[in-house]
Amino acid sequence: MKILSYTFMTFCLTAGAAQADCYADYKAKQDDPLRLHYGVTQVRDACSVRSAEDQLRAALRADGWELLNVLGVFDDAGLQERRDSAGDYFLRY
């Protein structure tokens, strides 16, 4: 029984490490004067648009930005192709 418990614990600990990183691209704005930006962020919770929205709203608000929308989520394969478009907002939030 102890061997089974240790095996299960080891599996649980390594399963999280095996998950691919998750990223989201988004659009945000500031008013007065109107400013827009496109950015890319790493999603820390579930890899979903909803998780990305929840994470970004507070972080952007703290810097005076309002989240307009999350365009989508993706893995490492889509990260580098978005670097230039995101500019200063690449993995900033």
C-alpha cells in the first residue's frame, strides 16, 4: 500500500510539470487620450480564455488599462510569432 501511495504522489507531482505553458493574446485600451495596445501574457491557471480574462483584468487595471478582449489562447508554438506585434507588452502582464 505504501508503494502505491508513493507512486500516486510522484505521478501527481510530475503531471503538473508536464503540462505545456499557456499564453493568451489580448487587446486593451486607455481613455483620455485614447490609447490601444496588443499584448501577450502567460496564463497561470487553466489554459482558457476565461482564465486569461480573470488574470488580465486586475493586472491591467492597476496600470490604468481596460481589457477589451482576449483573442485566444495558445502554447509555446505560437509564442515567438507574436513577439514583434506585442512589442513592449510581450509577457508584460
